[in-house]
Amino acid sequence: MYDLIIRQAKSTDGSLMDIAIRDGKIAALGVPAHASARHVLDLHGKVYASAGWIDSHVHCYPKSPIYHDEADLIGVASGVTTVADAGSTGANDVDDFYQITRAAKTNVYAFLNIARTGIVTQNELADMAQIDKAAVRTAIEKNPGFIIGIKARMSSSVVGQNGIEPLVRAKEIQQENDDLPLMVHIGNNPPNLDEIADLLTSGDIITHCYNGKPNRILSPEGVLRDSVKRALGRGVRLDVGHGSASFSFEVAELAIRQGILPHTISSDIYCRNRISGPVHSLATVMSKFFSVGMTLPQVIDCVTSHAADALRLPAKGRLDVGADADLTLFELHHAPQVFIDSEGQSVKGESLLVPLAAVVAGVTLLTEEGKSAHVF
């Protein structure tokens, strides 16, 4: 007896599949017609199913004074089963953040800000005394399985006069804490992106990779900087981190045309850019990439298997027997769209991803669109 069987779900390659779930895990793929379950959900080949979408860059510590939101509003209510908060909290507040997230239906993880305060002010790394290695180690030891990486925001408004030094310290912290993934925010210089890229190693993540600022991954001639090319060769990953000021259609299109695709597509969402745009939701951000040359399978990989690999969550991101039973059920609507980037530029599109449900550990949670879709 299974807990749930999802029948006739559409895969991103167009084929149909049946998925059986038991005890919060995927128990079988391809289920005999006579198999029994407590609940059966027949999608009649009309709704896509993928591994649960993972947004690897969000801000959902509700007590943060600058970037805050509710995990379930940016998570399951938007078809997203897992989120990783990108440095909203440092060692001072991460214990409180952890306790708050235990009530969420969405799986919540955290990149710990190397500054003790997290993002309480915009310049948390302007004072090197904020970087307390002992406090970071203690926080990581107290929150295993919740803190899945560390975060350093390396732009001029954040580091002040400290230049590249906070990143040097971040790399030391990383090496002293089992080489946890390091996510590095890039923006206006100093420090220069070449300095940043040359310090990064395999598994590190450059977020805001398609920002339109002068200190971006493309040279003025529109080709990939040599330093970034070398970093990618070492296994550094590119993350979108759209946000309010960090995504340019022009840069993304130029890069993708040259084969410089993102490893992960993430939103950098918080309440203001969720409600007022230009982010709105992970699904909206994902949909923008159809307009710059990416396919549905490529886009879905960026929020499933690629994201799970980047965050080192081996039980998530794949529709495999034994994996966590986290799925996103969605439609792809074809109609004229207008998308806005962080520079205020608009691009016309023809496709929009519409999540209908998040399945978390085998429990189906409908989005608002799902409640009115008459599919379930």
C-alpha cells in the first residue's frame, strides 16, 4: 500500500510517468494499474511533474529589518519545495531563524553570513570585527543540516574600505568548516570581479551572475572575463540570484548565446520584490529564461538536480526511487508575456510556468492556481 500514487504525470521530455510515494520517499516509478494507495492523483497527461523546485537564493528570516519574508509564501505557495536563505542571518540570529523555520511546510536551509549580524545593515562587512571565526564555527556545529553553506557579499557598499579581505577571511572559514559551499554576491567594485574570481575554488557559487553593473562577468566587448573562465574551469558555479538590482536580460542573452549558462536559477526574493516585482516568484524568474534561449529541460534542471548538487542535498532534486518525495506539479502556459529585468528593461515572451502544487515529503499542497485549476 502506497501513501500516494501520481498517475499520468508529464515529464519535461513529454513522456508520461506514474510515481508512487511511501513514508515521504519516492517508492516506485512506473506503477502497475492494480497498485493501491491511500490517495491517487491522476494528472491525465495534462500537468507536468518534476522533482521539487529548489530556490537556492532567497531571504526569508521574517525578523530581518531589510530583506525579509515568510518561507511558505516564497516556498510551497509558489510551488517551491525547498529554499536556501542566502545570508540573512549570521551567528547572532541563526539559532532563532532555525527555530522559526521548524513551523514551515517548505524545506528551509541557510547560508550563514560570515558577519555576525547578517544583513541588519547594508554594509555588514565594512567592519572586519564582524567576522568572528569562533562564532561561525559554533553556529555551524549547533545547526547541522540547517546551515548548508556560508555567504559573503563582496560589493563596495557592503565591504567599505576592506576590499577583497572579507573574501580571504571567508575562504579561511570555509576551509576550517569542512569546505562548506561558499556563495559570493558580486556587484559594484571595489573589489574587482577578477580579484574575487581568482580566489574561488570548486563548488563555490557566484551569485548575481547576470547583473548589468560594470563589474560583471562580461567584458565591455561582451565576452566572458578570463578570470571567470578560469574559475568555471575550476568548478565554480554560476547562480542567477535575480533580485531587485542584479539581473540584466542583455547580459544573460549575450552570455547564454556564448554557452555561458547558469548552473542554478534562483530568485533572491523577499517581500518587496515579490509583491512589487521584478521578481514575483521563482516561476516568473524561470520563465524569463525561455526568452533568452533556454529550453524547458534546461530550466528545470537549474532548480532541481543542479540546485541539489550545489547545496549538497543528495536526497533532493531528482525523481529517483529512494529520493525525498518532493515534487512540483506545474503547467506551461503559452501566451504573450512581458517580463521586466532588474534594469527596468522589458522582453516579450511566449511561455509562463504556472505551479499548481508542491508535494513535500508526499504531502500535496496546492497553490492558488492549483486550487482553481480543476485538475485535482
